[in-house]
Amino acid sequence: MERPILVLPRSLNSIAEFLGAPPPIEDTLITGLSHASNEIMPGNLFIALPGSKTHGAIFGLDAKNRGAKAILTDSVGAHIASGLPTLIVENPRRIAGILSAWFYREPMREMFCVGITGTNGKTTTTTLLHQIWKSAGHEAGLIGTVETRIGAEVIKSTRTTPESTDIQSLISVMHERHIHRLAMEVSSHALVLERIRGSHFSVVAFSNLSQDHLDFHESMEDYFQAKASLFTFEYSDVAVINIDDPYGARLANDCEIQVIRISRSNVSADWHYVSVLPQEHGFDVAIRGEGGVLVEGALPLHGEFNLDNALMAVVLAYQSGVDPIEISTLLPTLTGARGRLEAVSVGQQFAAYIDYAHSPDSVERVLNTCKAMTSGRVIAVLGCGGDRDKSKRPVMGRALLNGSHIAVFTSDNPRSEDPTEILKDMTDELSIDEPSQVITDRKKAIEYAVSLAEPGDLVIVLGKGHERGQEIAGEVLPFDDRLILASSIEARP
């Protein structure tokens, strides 16, 4: 994890005073913060968080050996011996982000930061916004599912939204490298687990909400409330909300901060399309905004869902100060995000794509787009992840069967579950006729789909998108849908 090099140390006593915690017996200078013992650097404060299976304090000795000067934890963690000065607070997870923002001198307040949440579209929207900024000559950062970008530096992401200590450290690095704009994905997990406490965005944005993550959230209402918690004065003063989505319309009406409403077709919204003309390259569009602002040009993205993503990116770019004429000029250069309806071409006579769609709504949307993109058949490959929301499996199975001409059911990341049981959950209520198939081995499933393709058809492999591994029984094995799809095409007789 990148760390700032210009940050001024703070004394342990000043940290205790900020937290309202009893001061340690002896003072020392703290050079940085980390919740991960294996990322501790000399002089750091180790923030030991309680976890779902183990308490972070059990790694206190490892943190000490790596140079930690003190530990911040709760009363449970304090009873786990580490031999380091210990600051005790009631809820270290809640305070970690607030402490981190204070420790790094509130770097977000010095930048134009956008936080985007929603079930689908976060990665594409942040990517499009980042592309607009970069093409307009602005140094920009990005934190999201696929990667973290600090100017030209690219770091592979391990989760959509990092832990709070990492968020503030990364943004501090961006600030000291004179990066003044940041696009960041904010997951519902991060909101519930309080990873973004201490963060304050120039603008927060809501794309949509559909069934997902119900292994983590108790209900759709609980899921919505998690998302809605971002739209408060704690995190921002301005919101951009897609009111075409029913949850978005509800949020816009109930939101306590200023709302900028966007819509694909509702002319009463602050920003909306006045013209959308489908073309071979994607769309020719015209967008009307606040005060009569007009943005128009060729948008080289397919799928109506990408109209929503592009509209959101355009509005956020405008809010950050990019001239609408410049945005119009840049529209034709946008390419979208890696693993999102990404073409795989090795000279074959049929279209081939990979996509990250892994919720019922996103699968349905992508397959509808695929049907509109080809005059031939849509041959689709999909699985469901193990140790995740089981209730969406039959819904995703139906979406695959109904949305394609040939459906190939296979494994995704089975994790600790038996992949055949996951497939049973997907297909039990379905009538699957040849040439549709259930093929547990994902590589063989992709090869089968490719073997059926004829000129003019479209093969789409769904669910994993940008991922480079497949998690099976606790082990992550190398697996890249893009490479497997390309090699399968090349191996065709």
C-alpha cells in the first residue's frame, strides 16, 4: 500500500487526546497508521479491529516486530498481550476513519472528490469520469473495484472500497503528488463497516439499486438504507442521483443534502438526454443540463445502461469544472472499464465479449444489450459465486436462460461450496434443452460456447470480468475469462 512521504508525525499523546482515550504511560512519535500488521512500517500505530472470525489484536506481536510503536484497539483487543503502549476506545472501527483523516490532515478537503455508490455502474462511471479528467489535462486519482490509480501509477485493487486507514493514506499520497481530482467507488459493505468515516466528498452519486449482497444485508430495505447513509452532511453537501431508478427517486425526495437529479428521459430532471440515436459505434447523444448547458457528440459505448453511466460521468465532470464544450469533444474518446462488455477479438467471424455482470438485473441488462448488438444468436456463459447471496441464484439462472438463445451454466468462484450444488440452485426451477448445457468446469463451458458460434453470433462470458483468478476450496487459481475466451477461439478448427 502506498504511503505519503511528506506527512508530519503526531505524538501518541496528541492522538489519545483527539480520541478522548486515556494517554499511554510514555509518549512517542507516530509516523503512520495501518489496520494490517503485514503493512506496518517503523513508527506506525497498529489499529487492531475486531473481525467476524478473529480479532486483529492477535497480530499485535507481528506489528511490533515490524516496527509498530503502539496499538489502538477495544477492551477485548487490549487483553491480548502485545507489549506495546495501547490506546483503548469503545469502537475502533468507527473511529479509525475519523482518526486517519485527522492524522493525514484532511486531504480530501483539498481535492475535488467524488464518491459513487449503487449496485451497478460504479466501476464504469468512475472510469469514464477519470478518462474525461485525464483527457482534459487534469491529474486524477481513482479508487475502485478493478484498480487504484495515482496519476500514472496503477495498483491492483483487492476490494471495491479499501479500509479507512488505506483510504486516507492513498488520498494523502495523491494530494502530495498534486492530484486534485478523485473518483471513488463506495460499496454498501464499506458504508456498513464504517470504512469511509472521516471522508468528505465534494459530490456523492447514486446510480441504481437491485438485488445483490443479500448474504450481507438482511433485506433490500437494509441494503437501500446502507446506500442512503452516504447521502448525508457527514459525507457531502451535494448529491447527483439517477431518478429513473425507483430507489433513486425515493432517495432524491428524502435526501437531506442538495440534489441534482439526472434522468435518461425525464425532462423535469436537472440533466437529461434530449436526443439518443443508436449507431453502429454506440450512440449519438445530446444532453441538456442546468441553465441550458448542452453536451453532445458520439458516445462509443453499447447498452442503454451505459447511457446512464455516461450521463452520470458527464454531470460529475461538469460539477468538477470541466467545460461542457470540452466534454462534448471528449465523448468519442471514452472506452469504458476493463471487464465491462469488453470485446475479445482474434479475427473470428462472430462477436465475443466478457462482462462482470453478477446480479440478476445486470445479467438481464447485458444480455438485452447483446441481443441488440447482433442479428445472430446470443450464446451466454454464467455461474454464481459461492458463499454469497443464495437467493439470487435461481433469478440469475432465469435471466440467463431467458436472455440468451443458448445458455451455458457453469462455475464462477465456488469458494468453499460444492459447485454442483450452486448450479443446482441456479437450474432447479428451469427446463434446459439442448444445445443449452450445464458444464461445471468453467474453461470447458467457455470452449463449448465458442464451439457453437457461427458467423454473426455473439458469445458473452459473464460474471468475472476483470478478475484474474478463480477461488476454489480456499485457493485462488489463475483464471482470466478474456484469455480463456481468446484461446478457445484460436483453438477452433
